[in-house]
Amino acid sequence: MSKRLTDRENLLHKLQQMTDTEVEDVLDYVSQLERAKQRQSERGGRRDRKASQHNPTTDDELLMMLSTAYENRRACQVFEWESIRRKSEIKAGNYAS
């Protein structure tokens, strides 16, 4: 029976297989996360800041995560099905008259 790797061990294994530039990119991403966390803790209860102060890359990443989320994909699929159903009902109504 093999021992499963922990998340940290898995991350270390993946980091060891990356090139230096890929590791730099990962470190840049981690520093962005740390800065965002620091800003969040500094902000505290002051949530009335302008949205323009947000980092556009983190907003883009958030939108990307949301767009690929299971619930969003499912909602898009249901919307497409509903559109097709409505079109078929309209066509069926046109043929009936």
C-alpha cells in the first residue's frame, strides 16, 4: 500500500520539476496573494474603498475562477437548454397554426 503525499509534499515535488522562470512566476503569484491578504487585514472594517484600487490581475483571476466554477458551467448549460426549448416551442407553435 503506497503512502499518499501531503499537499506540501506534492507542491515540493512539482516545484522541483519546474524551471527557474516558472518558480519565479509562482513566487510572484504567492507575493501577490500575500499583498492582497495584507491589504485585506489593513482594511479591516473599511470596505468603502473604490473598486479601482483593486489589482486588475487578481480581478481577472477571480473572474476566471468563477467562470470555470462548476455551478457557473451548470447554469450556462441550463440557460442554453432553456433557450433551445423556447425556440423549439416557438417553432412548434408556428407549425400548428
